[in-house]
Amino acid sequence: MSEQHEIEALVSRDYKYGFVTDIEQEIIPPGLNEDVVRLISAKKNEPEFLLEWRLKAYRHWLTMTPPAWAHVHYPPIDYQALSYYAAPKSAAEQAEIDANRPKSLDEVDPKLLEMYAKLGIPLHERAALAGVAVDAVFDSVSVTTTFREKLAEVGVIFCSFSEAVHSHPDLIKKYLGTVVPAGDNYYAALNSAVFSDGSFVFIPKGVRCPMELSTYFRINAMNTGQFERTLIVAEEGAHVSYLEGCTAPQRDENQLHAAVVELVALDDATIKYSTVQNWYPGDEHGKGGIYNFVTKRGDARGNRSKITWTQVEAGSAITWKYPSCILRGDDSVGEFYSVAVSNNYQQVDSGTKMIHLGKRTRSTIVSKSISAGRSQNAYRGLVHIAKTADDARNYTQCDALLIGDRNGAHTFPYIESKNASAQIEHEATTTKVSDDQIFYLKSRGITEENATNMIVNGFCKEVFNELPMEFAVEAQALLAVSLEGSVG
Amino acid sequence: MSLLEIKNLHANIGEKIILRGINLSVNAGEVHAIMGPNGSGKSTLCQVLGGRDGFEVTEGSVEFDGLNLLDMETEDRANAGLLLGFQHPVEIPGVKNIYLLKESLNAQRKARGLGELDTFAFMKQVRELVKSMQMDDAFLHRGVNAGFSGGEKKRNEILQMLLLQPKLALLDETDSGLDIDALKIVSEGINRLRGSDRGIVLVTHYQRLLSYVEPDFVHILYKGQIIKSGDKSLALQLEAEGYEDILKAAS
């Protein structure tokens, strides 16, 4: 069995040590109608305004059709066959789940542990990822509490979205849907109607968040479900760096994931949002895998505000994702750094939108795609310079790296400039990892696997440099694992 | 025991037979030159010894330092002490030269049970080599061969060779495309590797490299076979008379 197959087998088999359990959950019968939306809201004990917001989104969604313009292909999704709510587990149910978990790492499949080691996942996180009973790993409640106290000292709010709805309804009401309106697009509307949970972050005026958010919480945040909703608000002069995701392979029984992330940066605020995405990509024949249809958008609302998206996309069968920036404030800055790797039959249609509204707004786009196997990898980007955006500047660089000759890399850049003072640069390259390059490196004593990694990492360096340190190391390892066996 | 022992080596690319029974023995301490007209199989011989895919060895054997070379992966051949210097070194943008040098040295040290060289010692050694090849330090931070002139690429090959200190260097037309100054620098580099415990095989079209790196033996490869061997005077004869007479005499 080749290494590629081993990895495939590992990621594709039932995740018996992981999060998927056969314990029955309280599930609302499949299907979507207004009653289901009301029920979701009622179960979460939501205030009236939120229910109304959900219903409005639902009604709008009914009038919409799924986008067909992306360079991806999949059978139509039957939205009436999906379940939209799973209740939190009762204490008794949770106890039963815990009883079935491995008691320690000794009981976990060594192959899974080997993969975590390859990915450089910290030791204390491996146990939790492998589904070891949490109290045997560390007291997550106390860890969470410690960090929360530290954050509370400086006035940072970091909690689940549902929690924020109750503890800070005024903030939710003020900012929810102001960046991604409920009816923005088909998937965003669906999310707005039925979103399960997610994160809420609020950094008050002048505060620099004392830690990278979510590094310590990501294990706990993993089961937030298929319709995740995140809202991050940075007030005047505030700074925050938020990390989403995890390099460990994530498996989910829900094929469709439609998350929404909204960022709001007021005057002089900076938000850095980093993602490493490794959802189950399907098997080597293209069967199964997650559809990741995400709407992420940041509103650089204030003058001199800055929003940076950095993403490493390795998983999912289909990725439809365009983290964007609305550069509303004068002198605001938007950045997008992306590595999208696709192997086997994965399909990626990803990129960004930079909407320049304010004066002297600047945006930078660096997109690196790596296509292996029979995958299709498209960059789709819009640079829009509005009439109001005097002296706006954009620099776009799109590089594609091909491994093998059965895959495709595509670039769809859209540039709309309504202001003659704009400076827009677009550079694009396509290169191929050649047998000559691999042979050259091998002839110097380097293994084929390391040779590929050297080339791929060299190609992605500019983006990895933007990631927080520990994420960068994991991301390199993730690429290596994702591309194992793709050469030769 | 010889360092390299090639016996009756036959190799094809697809249907095409390129090597038709090569016999060659190289001992430690010796420098051999393999000469021959275009299409005689010189580069194929180098590629087969380096372990390049796409060639089929149909007959014969190659022993390197007591190992069955043809059974080994390319990287294992390198780690065992074989260095292939390329006629056309490939460009690898994005991978810095310094990174390649470090990775290859450490891979080879690891295969030989040695620890990684510490960065300080490594950098010192590399800087000296860069200087000796009359290159600029900035070269270390450029992509491997990316945008290099032909001469720079060949100097880079020799620099790698001097860092890796192979038991056997197999240099495929290292002299092609070099001006006289670069040829001198490259030749000096090759001469520095010469030693009683190392072997060098120079594959070349021309005598001029051999004026700087004097071979102990010269072989003429023609239609996939070594048809004549001799000492350095054979190369001079070739230069003076051309291939035609020698080929006639041999056939």
C-alpha cells in the first residue's frame, strides 16, 4: 500500500476515535420551513429581534437560487433532506459519549497519532483531537476560564455567538448582518436563517488583544456545526489576531458547510484573521467530502483601519470561498494571502474581493494555488475601485503551481475601476513541478517527498510568512501531508 | 576493488537502444574522461548511473563502492557518495540555493549517521566555497539556478560538489558553455576534489577541459560502446584528427 493510500485510508475511514459518535442526538426532523427556523430560535431562547432577522433571511432565501458561476461541479443539494438543528447533549448522553472514548493516548490508533506528529500538533492537543475523554487531558473549563479572565481584564469579549446573544444583545443587534447582509447570497441567507453557533469577539477602543484568539480554544470550538456564524468587532484603535481551524483532519457527518464570518474594523483598528482549513476532502475517487461554501467579509469601516485575511485551504471536496474587504474608511488597507492546495478530485474556487470606497485605500492580494491529482483549482478575484476612491492602489499576484498533468489551474480576475487615479497591478504565473526538478534534488540526496516539500514551501513562502508562527509550522506540515504521493 | 565497476551495461529508452554493452572500471584516485560524438550515449550513461526514470537497463551491472547501484534510489546513490553534475542544471525558483546546499548536506550526513552541521560551521564553509568559485554571496539567496547564466549554473554544480565531497563525481559536459575564465575556475574546483580516495569521471566533447584537469584515462564512446581507451594523449589525438579516423580505425 502506497503512502498516499495509507493517508487516504486514514482520513476516509470511520472516525471511530474522533468526534463522530453513534449516540442519538435530539434532531429536528429533516427539512426547512418557518417552523424550523422558529424552533431553532426558541431552543436557543433568542430575543425577538434575532428571530425576526432569521425569518427575514429565510424568506429571502426562498426567492434565491444557488450560484452557478463557480468553476465547480456537484449534484444539486436537497435542502429539505438536511437536518437543521441538533440539540446540545444532555448530561447523561454526554456521559455515555465520554464512556465510549479512549481513556488515554495508549488506546488511540497509532496511525492517527503518527499523522498528528507529522502535522506537528502540540502534544496536549493530540489527545483532545483523538477524542480522548477531555478531563483525562486537561481541565478545559479552567483553561478557558483563565484566559477569559485575562481577556476580561482588558475588556475583550470572546465567547460563543449564542452566549453573546444573551450577554451582549445590543452589540449583536448593532453589528450582525452589517457586513454580510442576511440576503447577501444563497448560502449566507441560509446561514442567517438557521445558523447554529460560532464565535463573537469584541475588542474595545484602544485595546490590543493580549493573545492570539482561539489558539487555546480551537478544540472546544470544533463542534460548532455546519452553519457557523462568527462576528468580530474591533473598535477605534483596537488590534486583534484571530485563528480559525486546525491542521488535523476534520471529519463531519454534514456534507454542506455554509459559514459566515463578519469583521468590523473602526478607525485605526486592525483585524488579522488566519484560517487553516482541513475538512475531509473525499476519497481518492472523489467520493464524499465536505462542501465548504463560506462567506467571509471584512468591513474596514474606519479611517486607517486594516483587515488581513490569511488562509491555507487544504481540505474539503469543494471550496467556494472569497474572504473579502470593503475598504470604506479613508486610508484603509485590505490584504488577502492565500494558499489553496487541491489533490485527487478536489475542486477549489476561491479568491477575494477588494472593494475600494475610501480615498487612498490600498489592497494587496497574494494567491498561491497548488494543484495535484485530478483536482481543479481556480482563483477568482474582484478589484473594484469606486468613483469615490481617489488614489486607490491594488497589487495582485496570482501564482499557480501544477503537480502532474491531469489537473487544472484557472485564474478569473475581475477589475472594475471607476476612478482614473487608481493604480492597479496584476501579475500571474503558472509553473509546474517538473520531473527534472525532482530528479535534480534527489540526485543531491534529498528524498522525493522532501524535494516536493522544498518546492511547494518555496512557492508558498510569502503567504506562510503572514501566518502566526505556530500556525506557519503546522501549515507547512499540512501541505506535505496533503501532497504526499502526488509526484511520480 | 574498484570504486565504480560497469559491466556490459545495456540500456533503452522505449524501443530505442542507447547503451550497447559498456565496460568501465574506475578506481579511487583516478580521473577518467569519456569523449564521443553527439548521440553516442554519453548523457544516457550519466542519467542511468544517476538513476533517472525512463531508462530501461536490459543487461549488465554497475557496482559502486561495493553496492549494486542499479537497485538504489537516486537519493541513496547520492548518499552513498555519487554526485551527478548536470549538463543542463534545472532552474528551481522559490528554493534558495543556501537551502538546497543545507538540505543536501544534512541529508547526506544523516544517511551516513552524522549529525547536522551547526549553522555557523556550515555558513563558514559555504562562504569559503562561494569565494573560491568567484561567486557573490548574494547568489546563496537566489532561487536554485533561477535566472543564472550558463557559466553560473556550472559553477554552482562544482560548488555543490565541493561541499558534498562525493567519492565519485560524474560530471556531464561541465565545460560546455563556459568562457575561458569560467573554465579555469571550474577546472580548479574539479582539481581540488582530486585525491587518492576519490574518483572523477568527466564526460566531455572537447579536449580543452582536459588541459586543465588532466585525466589518467580517456575513453571514446561510440554508438553505446567504449570503442577505444587510452591515456591523455588519446584526447589530444582526437583533438588533432577528429573522430573520423579513430572511428574508422576502431571499426
